[in-house]
Amino acid sequence: MNAEAAITLYRPVGSKELAKIEALDFRGFPPRLPEQLIFYPVTNRGYAEQIARDWNAKYNDEKVGYVTGFDVEARYCAQFDRKIVGGAQHEELWVPAEQLAEFNEHIIGVIRVVDEFRGVDEGGKE
């Protein structure tokens, strides 16, 4: 598949989700929990970094957030809604949870860790 036929998406994750992605050999995302009806990768790295840095690295038990990047067949992704959930840069692709296994089949190559953010501990140190 050539580069024109793919789009790059991003997903901010914590350590637990990253471990599940690793268990899948970085070839897919784990199933959603029953109460999670949507899988929503984001369409730009800046937004993913913001979530990983300002949310995951502050509020997850491990105080770390990762940004994953991955390529998906653009034609396949065209069927899903894109939602703006804040400012113009806060764009997400909304994939129904029941379609996640199929979505994973359309990932080209592997899921990459493209950034890591560490939170501040109780003593004020990173």
C-alpha cells in the first residue's frame, strides 16, 4: 500500500493500555470495555500529546502518558465520523467499539510509540 492510501492517526495511552498493545505485537488495539462504546483515535499529534501530557501523565496511577502513532487505510477510515470535541485541533475519529477488531485489520504496519510524558511525583520531581 502506498503512502497516499494511508492516514496517520494517534492515540494517547497509559502504561496499562500500552502493555495490551504490546501483547498484540503492536498490531492492534485491545477491545473496549463494555461501557466504552467508541474507540476514538485522534487525527493530529499535537492533540494526542496534549492528552498524554496533561491528562495521562497527571492522573494515571503510573503518572506516565504515551502517544502512539499508526497508519490506517484512508479509504477504510472514510466511513467513520470525525468529531471536533473542543477547539479546531481537537479532532477525533469515532469508531464504534464493535468495529474495533475490523479497524485493527486495516492498520498498516505496526503501532509506534512516538512520545512519552512523565508526571510530577509528590515531591515535585519529574
